[in-house]
Amino acid sequence: MSKNMLTYLAIVFSLLMFVEAGQKWHTSQIALTKLYDLQNDHFNVFNKYLDLEEKRLEELKDHVAAVYERCHHQKTNRAFLHNHLDVIKLMKQMHQHFLKIKDLIKNKLSMEALREIDEHKDLSGNHILLVYQAMRRLQRFYAIPASDMSEGRFNNKIIGDKMDACECYVMAKYCSEENDMYGVIDWAVEAYYKWKSDGQPECVDPEILNFYIMSSSVFTGFDLMSIIHINGSSNLQKDTDKFLRYYHLIKNELFELDKEKTLAVFEIYNNLKRKQFEKEFRHSCKYGVSRTITKHLKCRYQTKNSFYRILMPFKEEDINSEPFIKIYHDVLYENEISKIKYIVSGNMSDARIQTKNNSSEEKSRLGQATWINSNDSVEYFDSLNNRIETFTGFTTKTAELYQIVNYGLGGHYLPHFDPFHKGTVIEKFGNRFVTVLFYLSDVQNEGYTSFPMLNIIIPVEKGSALVWYNLNMSNGKLNFATLHGSCPLLKGNKWIMTRWLYEEGQHLSYDWKSRGNVYEV
């Protein structure tokens, strides 16, 4: 999908009533597609409801009209009261009308139609918060001022539409509700300037905006209260004096709340060795370089000694020599990409990773993922397996299943290593010593695959395959420079497919079964 970041936000707020509870739909194009499908289902239900209501009201009018007609007849012709049979007949008819009227008022058929919208598909307040979190997470990760973000600008490039005063005010509101006071002051000040320039729209409450700027000024130490002399704010001086008088108490209270609730992209890091590369990951995502052609690193046509590839050689690009990192361009074809997306379209779910204590962790990876089963792999991917074996020189017979991942707005995967895999798999097949990562889409801005220890980023290029060795080929120990992650997306959707090649079945210079822990230096 080619929607820009801020247009995407507008879609978010306009369609929230159709979101499924608990679904982080803004992180995946697949989930957004489901949202549109759900919207259509709801519209169909509403149309059915309206049709039934119109029919019900027409019937109700007819029966009430019949009752009124009988009542009028009684007033003008009382002679029928002397005929007991006529009275009994009238009472029976009136009773039938009233039963039908009662049934129509109860509205059973129409309400049954509305029950087709299940409770789990109703609006949950958490979904608006999820959108805010995605926007604020991106802002904090890339250190984008609200003044730039509201103009759709990043790194001196225009990547989206402008935000108006109402949208900036909403961002300040949710920052306040999350006790993210630095976010409050950033977005409240921007909302104020937009409010003034947009003709003071009613969606912004100037008194609340005063409160946001004062409270965040007290907490952050950035005194921006001088800018908020808004007409009609009669309590401004009184509130300002109160905030200054109780500065220390307020700040301490906010600080305690802030520690508990403020969002942070890297709050999930428990491993100090990985946490020290937080700055490197951020820097490479924002300023990293794609290291390509040098004296020792080149681009070439490569046949890999394959007769078939004499006519269709691989386009091989060197990225790094140690650790070994290469890109193979145009190795996945458009029809294959369409087929892959079709196969997985109904099976995507929120991506999770398995931690060392066997708990499921999702904060470090925000997107949707699934695996392609063995039957589909055999039917559709024999040719692709041959390609992988040709350009890597290793067998896929013991490889892991294909994994498909879709990252949307704010989608990311924090820096990690690939080889680790617990249980019987590692005992039987060894570690993931080669990673083959296919790109199933283009991404115009950011969303790179980052190697922070090398300060290398890989742009997302549809149809290409990124290949690297996770282990030292001499002894099978982990190459720590292979630490890598997926930079958070500011725009577009990123589709990838990964296949990991295990040590079992390969011609290696070491015995992986007697090697020991790959993390030991």
C-alpha cells in the first residue's frame, strides 16, 4: 500500500469503529485489509438492519392505522355494542392488532441482524491508544520534533501530509494520558501554533491546551508558558501561580507515574551486551550507509557454476566480507510474490519471539507473521529452493520452514541474533548458520535492515535476497557483528520472507555436534 504516514493516521481515526479488539492492525497491511473487509461486513449488516426497520415501521403504521380506524368506527356507530357477536369479533381483531404491534415494537428481527456484529468486533478504546503509541514510538526513535512530524517532514524530506491543529491536539492529549510529559510539551506547543494559524478551530479547547503547556513546562523545565496568552483564558494566571507554588510535589508525582507508564522502544532490553548498541541501531536506521562498491567489495554477474545461470546469471552485490553479507537482486519473481501473499493472507497473526525462559515476547517485534507449511513449500517453492542452494552453495533439505512477516506503520524488530533456537531442533539440526531474507515489497523511506555494529543498512528492494553467515565458518561460533534489526517504518509496508539454513547436512569445516555454545567466544 502506498499511503503515506500521516494519511495513514487519518484512515486510522476514520475507521476505528470497525477495529477488532486486541488486534494491532496498524502494524500490518494484512490486518488493515481485514479491517476494510470487516468494514464492508458491518455496512452489509447495517443495510440489512435498515431494510428490516423500514419494513417493520411500515407494518407498524398499518396495524396502528387499523386500530385507529376501528376506534373511530366505535365512536360513530355505537349500535354494534348491542350485538354480542360483533363485540367479540371486534375484541378478537383488536387483540390480534395489539399483539402484532407489541411484537413489532420489540424489534426482534432487526436486533437479530445487529447481533451479527460480534462483541469482539466492537470499538475498544485501546485501539486509539495503539495508534498514538505507534506515532509517538516513531517520533522518539527517530528523534523527530513535532514541528517536523506535523509538517510530514523527516531528514529534510517530505514523506507525508501535514497534520492540522486537531491532530496535534489529539497527540498532546494522549501524551498527557500516558504521563509522557516531554511529548505533551512538544505536541501542545505545536497544537497551539497550528490552532492560531488554522483560525482557532473548535476541536481544540484552549483551557485544556493551557493546562497541557503549564503542566509539561513544570515537569520538563522548559518554560513555554509565556506563549499561551490565549484570549478567554481567565484562569491562566491563577493556574500558573498554583503550578509554580507546588512545583516540587507535582514534579515528583509525575515522575513516579512517568517511570511506570511512559513508553520506550528499548525498555524490553535486559541483556546489557545488546543494550549498548541501542544508539548504534538508532543511528544506523537514521543515518546508516549502504556499503557497496569498493576495491574489495563489488557487484558482478554470477553463474555459481550453474549451466542454467549462464543465460540468467545472478546479480550478486557484495555488502561486507567479514561477516559475509551479500545481496542477490531479482531472484524472486512477481508471480511468486503474489502467490506467497495469497497463501498467507488468512494466517497472519501478531509476531512474537521465544525468549530463553520460554516466555513469548512481542514488544521487541511489532508486525504480523506466519509460516508456510511443508506441503505448500514442496508444491510452490522447489524452484526457489534450487535458487537458494545455487547462490549459497548449501542444502535446503534441512532448512527451517519459510517465515513471512509484514511490518506496517511503526513496525520494527529490535536488534537480535538469528542462530539461537532451543529444544530438539538445535539438538537435531544445529543452529541457523545462514540467513536468507527475501524482500517481497519496496519501501520508499526507511524500514531498512540494519547491522548496527557495522553501521550498514540494507534498503528494501522487492525481489532481492539478503544473505549473511551468522556463524564463523572456521569454528561455528557466533559472529557478534551479525547483530541486526528491522528499522521502524515511517511510511509504507514492508513484506519479507526468511529461510534459515541449519548446520545439519552441510559440508562444514567444523563438527557442530561437539562445538558447544555458539555464544562462547
